Amino acid sequence: MADSYTELVLPFGSSPELFEQYTNSYGTIRTGKMMEHLDSLAGSVAYKHMLPGVEDLKQVADQGFYIVTASVDRLDVLAPMNLQRDIKLSGQVIHTGRSSMEIAVKMEAPGPSGEDETLLLGRFSMVCRDFSHHARPVNPLVRNTAEEEALFAMGEGLRSNRKSKALQSLSRVPPTSAEAEALHSLYLARGQEDQEHPDPNRVWMSDSRQESTMLMFPQERNVHQKIFGGYLMRLAYELGFTSSSLFTRSHVRFLSLDGISFAKPVPIGSILRLTSHILHTSSTPEFPTLVHVGVQANVVDAKTGHEETTNDFRFTWCRETGEPLQRYVVPRTYKEAMLWLEGKRALELGAEIRGLRGRSVGDVHE
């Protein structure tokens, strides 16, 4: 397991030029750019596991297989990410299936005590294919220590949880009784029309739509001559942040990437349409404002106008101070109601993970 360990240090604290490339208008880190790096890091880790000792890109292309990101299960921010200190990105394979690899990634920076502080933890699922696009077996993972066995068991659990979550998806099974009750309560309290006294704080989910359409240029390609997945993550993140800021009418902090599915590759030269909606809003004692956003990526056929979904992104933003969020999003259709419940599930899972963040089981170690 240790053979796939990879790390990269971004010297923000000592390089003003690098600082300038990564800072945003608020003086904090451009999280979307960091997501690009994390996706690239996960790919490097996967290739390092499959081809130990191979460093030349041409040698990788001659191996008869390729590796792609199947999904990003989560990226959770555990501490503020500022640019006043160097940041280390690291990752390694923690579990392998027949043709899949679970990659754990971590972002760290020196803390006040001198020890590294964990800023972010994440999980990528990579799959290996031959050039006829069939599943290709990956190298088995050898574990040599008790810690590696624990990481492998965690990876096995993540894989099982992903399968279980898919079986419990609202596209497959009806909502639970508690979810149905929550949805009905929302309808009674906020979902009914009142022409004489409209609710100024209610926003219909369909009215929260934001959109961005752009061309995909070859400069953003990966080694497989498709658009790099990390670049798509950055575009989706930036549209989601814009949507959250417009909805809350304030600056928000990124809290978590709650999931990404990669259904199809995005070809070079294609037209990509990104569409975002606010899916769920909430207020808690810890976060007066919580906003869960869905971003869908579609490739558009310019001749016919036909659109095909390639990616589905889910993000959560928060505000830690101020009054509780007054505006709230309300679904109007059954499909939107299911999206509202999916957002509710994501916020509940995020709260559970943050409650467990003191444990070391999620850490990635060399």
C-alpha cells in the first residue's frame, strides 16, 4: 500500500508568485483550483499503483490500459484553508477491487503547534479500462502493517456503503416515512400558494437556476484526449459558489463536496452547459446558513440541440456567523421534492462526518 503514496507541496507561504495564482477576491484559496490538483493527484496515485517505477508519460500510454475517475464520494473541509502557509497534498490507494481502486486524499498545513493540521479529507474511486473500454484487472493491494489493514478495511466499507447508498437512492425506492413527513410539513408550512400574501423569503427550486455555457478547448485535455475531470470540477464548483452567493446574498465558505458522478467523458471541441439549482437550505447552531447545491453538466449537440448528461455534482456551502438564513428553497414538482430530500440526506451525512472528524480512521498516512 505504501508504494502508491504520493505527495505534493504548494509553497504558498514562501512564494508570492504562487500565492497570486491561487488567491481569490476574498484573499483566500481558490478551492476550485485545488480540486483540479486533487483529481490529478488521485490519477497519479492510481497509475503509480498500476505501474510502479514508471514515470514517463509515453510509457504510460504504451501499457494498453487507461484509468479514469468513476466518482468522487466526498471532500470534507475540516479547517480553514488560508494561503499564509505551505499546503501539502497527499494520497494513496487504500483498497482495490477487480478493476477499481479507492484513493484517499488529504490536504495538510503546519498548525500552531508545529504539527501538520488536516484541512481536508477526500475519497476518489478510479476504474481501469483497456482500449476496447472493457474492465481491466488492477494489481492486488499488499498490506504490511496493522494501520494499512485498517485503511483497507475502511476502503472496503466505503465501497460497500456506496453500493448500499445506490440501492437506497430515491430514484429506486420511495422516501422513508420520516422523509415523507418532513416533505409534507414543508408543503404545509411553505409550499402552498397565497396570491394575496406571497411569502417574500420563499424561492421555488426552479427559480434558483443559474447557467453557464462554454466551449471545451484542447488545452484542458487529459492523457486520453478528453476534457480533464478536475477542470470540470473547478467549473462546477465556481458556478455552485456563484449560485450560493446569489441565493444567500452574502459570502459563503465551502464546506464539502458531497458527491460527483462521471457518466460520460466530455469531448474536446464540444459545447458544455452547466446548470445549477439550490436543492436544500438549512440553519443549525453550528452554521446559521447551510446551502446544498446541485450542478449538472450536459454536452450539447449544436446541430440538433440534443443534450446528454456527463456529470452530476453536489456541493455544500455554509456561513458560520450572522443571523439564520431567512430565504429557503421549496420544490414545486415531485422530481424537485426528491432532489430536496437528497439534499437533506447530504446535509445530515455531512453533520455526522464532522462529528467524527476527531477520529484518525479517516487519515491518510505515509
